[in-house]
Amino acid sequence: MVSPPDELSYRSVLRLPDVGRLVTASTVSRLAEQTFALAIVLYTLERFHSPALAGVVAFIAMAPGLVLSPIAGAVLDRLGAARAITVDLLASAVLVFALVVADRTHFTSSWLLIVVAGLYSLTSPLHLAGVRTLLPRLVPAHALPRVNALDTSTFAVVDVLGPVLAGGLFALTGSWVTLALIGGLYVVAAVLLVPLALRTAEQRAERPHLLREAASGLGYLLRHPTLRALAGSYSLYQVSWGVLVVAVPVTVQRELATADAAEVGTGLLWALVGVTAVVGALFVGRLESTNRERGWIMAGTLGTAVAVFPIAGLGGLVWLAVGLALVGLLSGLVDVGTLTLRQRRTDPEQLGRVLATSISANMSGLPLGSLIGGLVLAWSVPAAFAVGAAAAACSALVALLISRSS
């Protein structure tokens, strides 16, 4: 049911103290992160002409942070979410600027690039989990779906703009200017958050050792029936997205005559996914969500299975576009439902470490899906889409394990 008119609108949510500031800073920093993800690959190819090194750098820029996410979560709870995010953003800015300085002084090497990428990844979980730790503390409980919808929609917008910005800047300004502008975006986001970090600074009591706190967060996630089921369901859902990451460009290349046309077509299709994802998230955020999140997740994942196969997987480009548009639209049900339910059913004192750990566990399905999809694509394109659909259907089955109440 659509929420009553007396509930907070999206504009009202953004006007709540510090919410607009946090959402703006988060959007700017995510834009920097998405732009950097492609820019570092383009930079590696330009300077070292090695696709293998580009793959290693892209992997190192993400993997260490995922592995160490339980420790990042403990840091969030120990340092405070706003300060931890600010530290992450400033550290990212320093590392990107260090790469610019190394480039301009001709000090860049493959090993330096790998080290910088690895250090960059270590603080990344602080930002993503930190934002989602802060949001429920800044809004009343009934506004959680709306603020989560805003958070999800910024992801969708940035997913479209980031690669476009990276490619455009590289073409117009060159590599080091692009990296410098990315560093500048991180600085802007950090400056926006400084007042919030100062206001939320507080004296903290003596806490257990950092590693014990990290282990307790991981243990809490594994023991909690709702959080455990959410992690299993969402990681399977991400497998289907991982399959699409490789299946979509392969399908477009087979349908279009030239490489340039295929690149443009692939970009337009993913832009379509981003637009429909924003629409889906903002619509779902207006719905009454209490005790309905489980149903949203099941409906969204089952609908995604059908959208991936047979709709996207058996027709030409038109049906591929229709299927992907549906995948984006349905992502609002899954993402907003997952975020809201996880925040509501997690002990507030454990929220930072649990979110950091669970987000990394959830996202593990994405590279796994790409790996599986790539292997199956060598045999059959429709089969790859079918595998993606099967993963989404299994996600819905695992969601059945989520209890109806805490």
C-alpha cells in the first residue's frame, strides 16, 4: 500500500538534520569511486599496455577491502561512522593524488600501482557500510524505506555517470588530470562530512581488542537467522548480476556489426538499467514496508529470474532491453527490502561491523557470477542467461528462510 500523505516525503527526508549533507557527500564520493574503478584500468593500459596488469590492478583495488571488511566494521563502531567515512575519503584522496605525483615525476611502476590500489581498497568498506550505519540514526524508523530508496537510487545514477565521466575525462583531459579530478571529488565529499563528524564526536568507553570486535561482528552475522538468510539470498541475487555483466556485452557484440556500435549499445543498455533502477527504488521507498520486506525480496528476485530468462536471454536486442529494464526496475524491491530489513533487525551497537561484513559477503556473488557466466558463455549464450535466472530463483528460495518477524 502506498504510504499516507502525512508521512515524510523524499524532500522532507532530505531536509532532516544532516541527511541531505550525508546523501550529497555519499553521492559525490561514490561518483569518485565509480570513476576511479574505470580510470585506474584505463591508466594502467595507457602507461603499461598490459591487459593482464590492468586485471590485477582492478582486482587488487577491490579484493583486500572485501577480505578485511570485518575489521573495517569494528573500526566503524569504534571510531564512529561519520569520522570513519571521513578518514576513508581523505585516505582515498591522498592515494589518488600520490599516484598523480608519481606519474608527473615519472616514478610510476607496476608495483607502485599495485600497492596504491591495494591501500585504496583497504578503507573502502568504511564508506559504504558507514553511510548505511548512519542513515537509520538520522531518520525516524518509519522513514527508513524512503532514505534507503534515496541511497539506492544514488547508486543507480552513479553507476551510469561514473564510467561515462571516466571515459570522457580521459579523452578530453588525459590520464593524470582525470585522476586529479577524482582526488578532488574525494576531498569535496570529505569536506561536506566534516561538520557531521565533529557533531557526532563522542568519548567512547574502553572496548575489546579490534580483532575480537571484528570476530564478534562476523559471529553475530552467522548466528543471526535473518542476517544469515539475507546474506545468502542477496549474494545469489548478485550472481545473476555478475552473469549479466559479461553476458550483455557478448550478446550485443553478436547482434551488432561493428565494435564501436557494440560499445555504444552496451553503454546505452546499462544506462537504461540505471534509469529504471532509480524509478524502482523511489517507488518502493513510498510503500509501507513494515513486515513486508521479505515479500518484496522474494517478488523482486523471482521477477528478476523471469526477466533474465526467458525475456532477456531468448530474443534479440529489443527483448534484451526489455529484460534489462525489468531487472533494473525490480532491483528496487530487492535492495530497499534488504537494506531496511537488515537495519531493523540488527542490534544498533553492532550495526557498523555487521553491515561492513554482510555487504562484503553480499557482493561476493558479483565476481563469482561473472566467472561462471564467462565459462558458460563459451558454450552457449542462452545457457548463461539461464544460469543467471537460476541464481535469482535460488535467491528467492533462500529468502523463504527469513523469519517474518525478529
